[in-house]
Amino acid sequence: MATTVLVGAQWGDEGKGKIIDVLTEQADVVVRYQGGNNAGHTVEVGSEKYVLHLIPSGILYPGKLNVIGNGVVVDPLALLEEIDHLQSRKIAVDGNLLVSDRAHLVLPYHRLLDGIREQSNKIGTTKRGIGPAYSDKVGRTGIRMIDLLSPEKFSVKLRRKVRETNEIARTFGQKPLSFAKINADYLAAGKKLRKYITDTITLLNRHERDGRQILLEGAQGTLLDIDFGTYPFVTSSNTTAGGACAGSGIPPHRIGRVVGVMKAYTTRVGEGPFPTELLDEQGATLRKVGSEFGATTGRPRRCGWFDAIATRYSVMLNGIDELAVTKMDVLDAVPKIKVCVAYKLDGKLIDTVPADVDDLQRCLPVYQEFDGWQTSTKHVRDFDDLPKRARLYLNKLAQLSGTKLGIVSVGARREETMFL
Ligand code: GDP
Ligand code: IMO
Ligand code: MG
């Protein structure tokens, strides 16, 4: 397996965790390179279900190295909680997890600011402090993992940030934060995390040179990318394949393969335009059959038909070599399935995603309709054994998106997967 980047090709929750888990078998190292605990990646192994937020989904395979790269924003308390949770379920973490010393921290004032900003400028964030943490990183006032290991330095930087945030908190009538408490809590967390923190950049490059198989696990999805997504209704990082290099330290020419994960329909959580959204009974059915509720916040996901304009944009931006189409089984009982093949904007047909969200908001989907297969695909393990109409539908999704089909998933569990 060449060094592989796996990205979400829609608005997140495409089933990246499941596909990472399946691909981890062939990998030696799994790396998260952006986002933070806004992500919720679900992996089902046998009767056990795990939701990973910060730790790469490869952790469930014994003996694989999992790396939280420099591009991730890490809430130390959330990370410790996740480590404890996995350990309580007998998943080995020590020796299998490393965290970049350059990763930026998410601290309580980031969550406070996330909440305040949501009041006046609603994005529908996960309120995990992700946007404010990345703002500090870019604004050069961030605090990093390495700082957590130098108590004095950490305290000086933290004091400044808490003072600054408390001014804002007061303006918005919020309770000010206690420097002393945050300082004590996070320095204690730093002590516990010390054994995981290292120079992951040199280490990853060494592994790569030694021929070890590296799998880079994207979070969120292409249409939530800070540059290419439906701005401002996006997350604050580069979720696209380009972000994998910046967020891990692996050079671009070392990436050999890009896998794009997409659902056989579309979902979105939070605010923002969604041209194929179904606000009717059909949307409610997809939500129910697909259990479309957020893995991080529990919010109901907005559901709609497959949008081939969005996925073609995704294939282009990420250089997707191979598609992993998930949740085919959710469409098993749908008699007529629609796919958006163009947008109509002010009477004109377009086949690209407009830069202005107000334009995208006004885009009407132009659909092509497919007959459903109306039989269960849950137990199918070979592409050729899928009903003819299901194969036709899948081939059409790949053709419209402009790339080839690599993996089809018909259930949340490892074995409910077929490779082409
Ligand atoms: P991620 O954020 O991209 O990792 O996706 P989430 O875990 O947030 O959401 C995907 C959901 O779909 C999870 O509950 C998965 O267990 C589930 N899932 C993944 N693949 C399939 C599939 O092929 N069929 C069904 N029915 N569920 C799936
Ligand atoms: P995974 O990795 C789906 C959405 C939020 C909101 C916007 C900004 O599980 O696919 P943020 O908290 O990041 O500032 O929120 O992005 N969002 C996601 N939607 N899946 C995710 O992650 C998401 N992470 C953030 O709902 O609309
Ligand atoms: Mg998710």
C-alpha cells in the first residue's frame, strides 16, 4: 500500500472511521492531520462500537502506531478522557499512540469564544473550541503541546490569553475564567500526556523512508474545508488531501494514493447551504434508516440525495484515485433514487460549486432518477453479487464524480465491506 490519504468527500460523517478501520489491516501507522475533537469517527468491531474523536481510528487494531499530527488541535482533557475510555475497554493505547509536540492546544477559553461567536454568527459548530484554537494558531498566539511540557512558559502564555478572553467574556455578560484553575488542570494533564508527546514529523518521515505503510485519516469533509468549502459554513482547517502534508510533515511527493469516502446519499450537520436536502418524508426516512444523528453532538443530521456536483468538485480537489461508497444498504428499500447532476442558478445550468454561499443557497438541483433495487444488500460480500440496479447506481456515482470505485460498504461492521 502506498502512503494513503483518506478524506471525506462530502460534508463529513461519510463513514471515514469505518473505512480507516478496514484499511488499517494493511497499514503500519495511522495519522490524524487536522481537526480536533469536533470529529466523531465510528468503528464497529463485532458487537462493540467505538467513537473516536482525537485518536486515529487505527487504535482498534492491536500493534499499529497511531499519531496525532502537528495539524490537529488537541484538547488535552478530551484526549485524556478518550485514552481512559479506550483503556477501560481493554484497548492498548500506551506504546501505540504518539502526539506531535507542535500540535496546538484547545483550551477552555476557545470553547467559551466558540459559544459567544455562535450567538451572533451561527455556523452550528460543535462548540469544541476548534475555530478559536485555529484562529490563535494563525494569529501566532496559540499554545502548543511542547509548551505544556514547560510549566513556566505555559503559565505565562496562558495568563495572557485568559486575561484577553475575560475582557471579551465580560463584554458578553459571561462568567470570567479562572487562570489558576486552568493552569493547574492543564499542567496536570500535561504530566499525564508527557509520555505520548514527541517529534512525530521526524518519526513519520523515518517510517516512510523505511517503507512502512502510512495511512492518513482526514476528519470532516471536503465541503467543510476552510478554503474550498461552503464558507463561512465550514470548519477551520484544510480537510482536503493537501492538508495531510501540512498537518503531518510528510512531503507531497510521498503521497501515493487518495481515497475519498462518500455516502450513497448526502448528510450535513449544522448551518449552511445543502442543495439536495430533503425536508420531506424521504429525508426523515433516510435519517431513520441511516441512524443519522451526530457521533459528537447527537444532533440530527440533515439528509438529502447524492450530489454529484459536490463530489466531482471533491474528486478534483483531492485528486481522489478511488471511491469508498458507504451506506448503500440505507437505500435498499427506496423505490426511486435521485442523484443531482447539475445545479440551476437563476435559470442557468451550472456544474460547479459557486464561491458565494448565497448563490449556492439559491441553486436548485437537477436530478437524474434511478430505479431502486428494493432488496437487502446487507449480506452481500462481492460486488458482482449486488443487485444489477445497485451496481448500475454505484457505477453511475463513480462516473459522475469522475473517478473509479474502490470500496463499497453495506453496513457499519468490518465484514460488511467489498473491495473492487
Ligand atoms: P465519520 O465521521 O466519517 O467517521 O462517520 P460517522 O462515524 O460520524 O458516521 C457514519 C455512521 O455510519 C456511523 O454510525 C457508522 O457506524 C455508520 N456506517 C458506516 N458505514 C456504514 C454502512 O455502509 N452502512 C450503514 N448502515 N452504516 C454505516
Ligand atoms: P467528522 O470527522 C460533520 C461541522 C459542524 C459545523 C461546522 C463547523 O466526524 O466527519 P466546528 O466545530 O468544526 O467549528 O464546526 O462543521 N462539523 C462536522 N460535521 N462531521 C464532522 O466531523 C464535523 N466536524 C465539524 O457541524 O457545521
Ligand atoms: Mg463523524
